[in-house]
Amino acid sequence: MTGTGGERFHEIADSDLVTGCGRRIAVKCLRLTKQERPITRIALDVGRDGGGVPGAWAALTADEARGLAQLLLAQAAVAERGTDAPRGTLR
């Protein structure tokens, strides 16, 4: 895959998760190879739902991906305990 300025995109690794409602969430590490500085992003692609409605995607830095992972783990713990979400988190 190539970009607009001669740079090349490389998929480094990927994995998919299929939710209970049938959405496929793909997680991929992408590297944009540029002469002056390579750029790496973690791509999160939430696919179409069962009715064909498009999902969303985000390109995250490694630090952003780690932050998202921490938020997801914290919310999973809250869901398992059945308690209110800790202050400063999504509900």
C-alpha cells in the first residue's frame, strides 16, 4: 500500500475480535515509512454491525493505545464487580 507522497504503509501485525453482536474489531500495527521519519500507529477498526451499518476506526500512538488498554481493563473490572465506575472514567 502506498500513500500520497511515495511513502509506504506496512501492516506489521493484526488480530481480530468478534463481539457478541457480530461486529469484527480489528487491531493492527501500521508503519508509514518516510525517509525523514517513520511513523507507527495502532489502528483500531470497528467493522459493520449485523445490519451492515459502518463502524468507526482510530489510529493511535503507542502511548494512546496503552491508555485505551488501561481504560478498557478498568471498565472490565468494574463490570465484573457490578459496582459503579471509578471517578474520572466512562460509564
